[in-house]
Amino acid sequence: MTLDRVVWSMLQEALAVYRDSPRATAWLRAHAERYTEPVRIAVAGRGRIGKSTVVNALIGDEFTPQGSFVWYRGGTEPRAHVFTGPGRPHEVPIGRRGSRNHVETGQIDRADRVVVEWPARTLRDVVLIDTPSEASPEQVLGDADALLYLMRHVQDDDLKFLQAANDHPIARTAAVHTVAVLARADEIGAGRIDALSSAKQIARRYRRDVAVQPLCQNVVSVAGLLAMAARTLRADEFQALRVLASLGREELEDHLLSADRFVGEQFPLAMEPAVRQALLERFGIFGVRLVTALIRQGFDSQVKLTGQLVQRSGLGELRDSIAVHFTERREVLKARSALLALDVVLRMEPRPGARKLVTDLERVVASAHDFRELRLVAALQAGRTKLPAELQAEALRLVGAEGTSPPARLGFEYEPDAGELREALLDALVRWQAQAADVHAPNDHRRAAQVVVRTCEGLLPHFS
Amino acid sequence: MAPPWLDVLDETIGACVTHRRPDLEARLREKRAQQLDPKLRVLVVGESKQGKSQLVNALLNAPVCAVGDDITTTVPTFVQHADTPSAALVRNTSAQGSIYHAPTERIAVPIEQVTKQATAHSQHLVRAEIGIPRALLDSGLVLIDTPGVGDTRSAHTASTFATLMQADAVLLVSDATGELTSAEMALLKKVMQACPNVTVVVTKIDLVPGWRTVVERNRALLARAGVAAKLIPVSSALRLRAAKTGDQRLNAESGFPELLACVQRDIVASADLLARRAVAVVASSALTQLVTPLREELTAHDSSHTAATISTLQEAQRRVDELRRRSARWQNVLNDEMADLISDVEYDLRDRTRKILREVDKTYDEADPAIGWDRFEQWLEDNLNEAATTNFAWLMERAEWVAAKVAKNFPVYREDLIPGSVLPDDLLEPVSRLEKPKIEPFSVSQKLFTGLRGSYGGVLMFGLVTSLAGMPLINVISLGAGALFGGKSILDESDQRLKRRQAAAKAAAQRHVDDFFIKFSKDVRDSGRHIQRSLRNHFSTLAEELQETLLESARSAKRAVQDDQTERERRMREGRKELDRLLTLYKRVQALAGPTMELSA
């Protein structure tokens, strides 16, 4: 039985055992419902780091920021509900403020959470949760299956937050899925034109940093403002930017020296200060610099420019990361959340009838292969388990640290055919079987190899 | 002439020495050496990636500190005046020495490589030093660029705080992309404690369209936190570009003229005031640390210490009284219990001997003492021994119980409270042997004689009767009757003798048991009294010891109270004098800072 089915049947069993406890039943029902939903991703970080901006960039639509938890989930038509206290949610209209969508929560002063249903492609596979900056790790992670953590540079406070996220017995055995995001990549290097590539280098360095690596699966850099502007670029803005780019490089550079100069009186073009101000707000001074440079380089249609900006801003990489680490691993992430929920019930309301569930829970956490893969990834990345360098990289790839699709596991850069995959898989299997049987290797080495062998064996039926 | 703050500082150092606070002393000496040094150290601090190094570069219009997109500055970099550009790395040569007073060595490096080299050896380096010819630095100004605070590599943070102690003024850098965070406010407060002269510099205003609101918010934040620090917005990028192009307007836009003026006016020009302020802050913090324990000691002398001594005395006296009251009790218990014990034991003994006597009576109602006297004697002896042993064992048991009971009534518990052995050794002397009763033997001649005497009557009686019938006096009948009569008299006689023997045996047994009883009951009584005496001795010795201890502690407590009084007064006087001295010093320290400064000491 797959992990998916095992956990689902455990949830049903728990519902049967606890049918006389209204509290436990409500909790379990909610989790059973959640189990069938898309992956929930919480977007967290310190204040003013750009959480809402990143969420908007991912959705591809601009929303005015709210002071509470905002859930964005897929839907056929735009709708919003406000949850306050234990009562039923109120439906509220979604209006527009300027170019932004605004959820009219006006009459409700303090919402626990706002749930927005929005037709967007991104929201088919994920539910995005925009969190307020003062929320504690428990609040943020209570409802989420995975975490996008935004920061400028890795600082102690950020590490503390991530450590708190990993501090639960089940969370420890199945590490929480986190992607760290160096947000505001455009502000790195004081807005130099190559800031984004240098931000990517910094992200790459953090990926190898011993303090950061065990706490998150990946580090990517994103220029949130630019990404959002790219996703929501309007024709009038594009026109204005083209006009700007038509100005001489030297001349424009002078006026792009500072934000004050750009919106100042002595501008050589006949362009309304209000338009310039709007551009500045949407793109930032760095964005204007980059976009005009790009238009000059030949990305002179709106489609070309958008594509280039999505790529440059790091949004593409962030999306790939979400796909590889969250969406593809939906099953194990959901199972993990459900097991955490079950653990809560079993500990809060222990009863004799639930004893079987307790042992089942322990068994699943300890022996489900998906969790063992996660643990091996965590152990290898944290250096608790050491393998020779070339083996380590291959082991990480095979157990799915870089994606769980067979080609990703087997390390194919291109789209291989079934024969090639089978060849590569059998090759890996034989090699790792030899590692697992190597009597001279240390114990943890062999155990890691056993997990890899089991993974390869699990892949075999796909090709036979 | 030495400046006035030097005297005050020296005096404070003296106070630290007398109060045995080498830590404070070291800190103050550090400050003193630094203040005597004509250099003015301006520290540039802030979280990482706020543009600290770039600020230093822009101030000097020279790329002296490396700037980078990732974390770049790893050791504090001292930028000071030199006639020709030069650079050196200062290395800590002692393996784990402290940052202060550690032997260091300087390694000269080319100026363009200083950052690269510093990053490579950052764990051994104390600082990097760069010298360049600049008018701004002419007056002895030293700009110190520091690694970012709050970085994950905490060693950097530690070295920043170490340099903070040497700073005369601080520029706290925060960029305009966000208002001051709570971490930055905490940093600001921490900096203020070590060096009161702080200017907040908001950098990167070229990047942020809404930098004016950020500056306003920051001002409000500072005002709310009660921090009297100046706030200057600048743009290093504009300044550097202005320097390149010589554009004065751009330079003005960058905000640097104001910052430079502030540095010149507030920091360089008022070096003496700065020194006084800095000394005032450090000295008053040291003095506060000295005064606090002293004051506590004084108050403790006043109240709690004396109270404690007096309560010890009272406690000791109370315990002596308690002991006296209780010793009457345990003596009564001992007397009563021992009297009970002795009477009980005696009754038990009598009971046991009576049972033996009854057994003896029953036996000699039937049996003949002449047969098996030896066995009887053995039996009696065994029985009596057994009775005596049981009885004595009981006595022992009871005696121990009594000892325990007395111990329970004893005022205090001690390990050796119950005496190990209370028994006399010479108990159970053997009683005199049972004397054999006189048993008359019934010999054959006696039997013959008795038989003849009995048969005589019979022969005569029946001979006379038969002679009437004409038979001779001695005939068969008379002889037969004589034999019958003789036999009967023999039987009668032996029966009587048996009875006599039995009575004699009983009497002998009775006498023996009586003897035994008298002797043994005397012994038991003696042992009882012996036990009582030894118990009494034991417990009264203990009680005396205890009493002596208690009295001694009471006496010492009394002495302590009396001694305390004089000693305390003396120490109080000294403490007060010292406190007064420190407080006067404190006032002088505060006067140093001038009327403009408010000290929260």
C-alpha cells in the first residue's frame, strides 16, 4: 500500500475511534478534507520583506496587502471569505483600487484569515498563505504543508525561525519542506545593473552553507517587485518604458542616479511626473534601469520583455523550486501534515481504542520509504551521514533531493526515452547494491546505500 | 596640565582597585589609555549589507574598504591618516588570548589586497589598518569599519562589540529600504551604553523613492525610544559619482556635506567634550557597579544580619529549655517502665515455677522417688533452666523496649541514643544443687521382721480358736493365717514407706524450687535495677552532652550578638564612609559630562 493510502486509512480509522469526541472529530474531519487539497505553502518572513509582493508575483495578480493571514486558493470565479472567531465565514466582495484587487474587509476590523478564491494557473497545484510578519512559527506552520521563507541575508533571527519550524518529533523525522528566498534581490549591490546575477551567486553560496543547508531544501533569489511587475506589465507602462529607453544611455543614466532625480522637475522627456512616479513604484529604480537596458538590448516587445523579466527576476527559478520540492512531493507533504495532526489527537485524547493507531503512526513514521528518503536527504545535507563526495551527490539525486521524477532522480538533463532510463536505473541499482554490501564501508554508509537501493527498486516497475 | 576628567578617572580606577574589581579596572584603564591617545575613533556599525564600508569610502572619497554584494567585511578595519597609502593586518599571536592586551603582530600588505587577505585569515586577525593621506583624517580622526552585527558568523559580531569599547563616536548605519528594525533599536541602545555619541546614518537614499517617509518614521521611532541621536540621510553612490564627475550639486544631493559637517563639528571639534562624556559614561557605570553591592551590604547589616544572630540565640535558648522539660519526662518514663517490668517479670517467674511444682506433685502422687530420682532431678533442673531462660529473655526484650521508649521521649535524636547493651555480665549464677531426699531402704531383714511381727498375731489368734476345737496351737490353719497376716503387714509397711518417701521427695522438690525462685528472682530484680541504672546513666550522659552543646551554642550566639554589635558598627562606619566617597566621586563624574547630559546611572 502506498503511503498515501496508508495515511488516508489511518485518518478514517481515527475518525471511527474518536466518533464520540466532537472536538477530535472536527479536527480530524478538517484534516481529512485538507488531505485531498493541493499543497498549502505558507509565505513567511520579517516585516516589509516583500511577502505579499512575492505571493502576488506567483499568482500573477496584484492584491492590496492585508494585516492577517490571507489564503489564495484556486477557484472558478473570484470570491473572498473572511473568517473571524468561531462563527461562519462572511463572504465579502473583491473590488479594485487603482491597478490592484482589494478584498473589502472594511466592516470587519480584525479577521483571523481571509480566503480568496481566484482563477489562476499557479493556484491549481498550490494554496498560497500570505502570513503577517508578527506570526509565530507555530501559527505559520499550523496550517501549512510547506514553507517559503523570505529574507534579505541569512541572519540569526531567520535561522531561529527555521529551527523552530523543524522542532517537532515528527517534523524531525520528516524534515519540513522549506525553500528559502533571498527576496529583494534587486537591492543587493546598491541597485547595480548586475545585482540579480550577484544575488544568484549569494543564493548559491547559502545553499552550501552548513548553517543554512540543513534547514531548507533550496535557496533561491527573487526580485519580488520586478517579478510582480513582469507578471502584471500593462501596455501603457510598456510604452512609457520604451520612451525612456529611447533616450540616450548616458543621459538617462544621469537621471536614473537616484529616485529623487528620476521624478524630479528637470527631466529631459515630456513625461508626466505622475507617470514616472508610478513607474518608480511599480519597478523600483533598479527595475527601471534594468528594463530600459533590456529594451535597448532588443527585448522590445511586451511578450519578450515579460519572459526575460520573469527569468531574470528569479521568479522562474522560484516556480521550478516550488514544483520540484512542493508540488511533486505533494503526497509525502500531505501525509506528513496528516500524521502530525493525528499525533496531536492521539496525545491530547489518549484512549485504549487508539493504541493500535499509536503504534501504526510510529511504524509509518519510522518505516515509510518516503520518510526514510527525506531523512537521508536531511542527514546527508547536515553532514550527519558522510558519503564520499561523488557518491553523496548521486545519492542525493537518487533519493529525490533535486526532484522526484525518474529522469530528475537519474540525473538526465534532457528528456530521455524509456530504454535509456532503464539502462541508467539498472546501472545505478547494481552500483548501489555493491555499496550496500560493502563490508569495509562504515555502518551509516551502508545504511544510506540500502535506502538508495530501495529507491531504485521502487523505480523499476515504471520501466518493466 | 592634565585635563580634569583624568583625575576623576584615576580616582575611579583607584576605587575599583580597593573594591577588588579587576574587570572594571581593566575596562577603565582601556578607556584611559584611549582617551590619552590623541586619536578620535569613529566607529561605523550596523547590520550586514547596510552600506557601512561604502559609507566609509564615500566619506573619504576613496575605495579603501572593499564593498561587495555578499558579506564582505570580516574584521574591523581602521582607516587613519598616513602620508603615503599603506595597509597592515594586525594578528593576535596568543592562541586564545583576550582581545585586550594580547600580544599582536602587524603584517604589512598591499593596500588593494587588504580585504582579500583579511577574509582569508579572519579567525586570527584582530583588525586591519589602512593609512591614507586625507585632510579629513588629519586631525587624528580614525574611521573604523566593522563587520555587520547579527550575521550568522557570530565571531564577527563579537569583534564589533570589542571595538565598540574603544569608540569615541559611533555612526549607526541603516539603509533606507526599511525603517529601523527592533534588532537595530536594540543595537542602538547597546551602543549608547558604551558610547553616548551616536549618529544614525540612513544610507542608500538614491535607491528608495520613499526614503523621506522612512527617515520620518525612524525619527519617530528614536523619539519614542527616548534616544537623543541625530539622523542623517545620505547616498554613498551619489557622493562617489559626484567625486568622479566633480558635480557639486550631486554632492549636495548625496547628503554627505551634512554628515561631514556633523563629523567635523560634533566629533573632531569637541574632542574634549567627547572625552568628558565618554569618561563620564564609563566611570559612572563602573561606579554604579561598585555602589550597588556596598549599599546592599549596608542594608543587610542593618536588618537581616542582626536579626539572624538574635534568632540563633533565641533558638538556642529555646532548645535548652526544651531539653530541661523533656529530661524530666524521660526519667519518669524510665522509672515507671522499669518498676512495671520488674513486677511483671517476677510474676512470670512465679507462675512458671508454680507450674513446675504442680507437675512435680502430680508425678509423685504416683511414682516412687526411689526409682529414677536421677532422671527426675535432671528433668526438674531442665525445666527450671528453661523457665529461667525464657523469663530472662523476656526481661531482656522488655528492657530494650523500655530503652527505645525512653529514647523516644528524649528531646533529640542521635545515632547512639539506644545503648548497645544494658545487661550485667554475671547473671544466672548456678543455684545450689537439688538435695536428694532421705529414702529409707526397706531391707529383707526388716521385711522378715515386719512379716514375723504381723504373722505372730495371726498364728496366735487362729491357734487359740483351733485349740478349742482340740487342735494344737500350732497347726496348719494358724500357720496359714499367720502367713496371711505377715504378708499384709509387710505390704502395709511398704506402702507407708512409699508415702513417706513421696512426701519427702515433694518436700525436697518444693524446697529446691523455692530456693531457685528466691535466688533467681533476686537475680532478676538485680538485673532489672542494673538495667535501669545503666539506662539512666546512659541517657543522663547524653542529656548532659546535649545540654552542654546547646548551652555552648546559645553562649556563642550571645557572644556573636555582642561581637556583632561592635564589629558591625565599625564596618557600617567604614561602609558609609566608602559609600559617601563613591557618591561624591559619582557626582564629580556626572559634573564632568556637563549640564547638557542626562545620565541614567
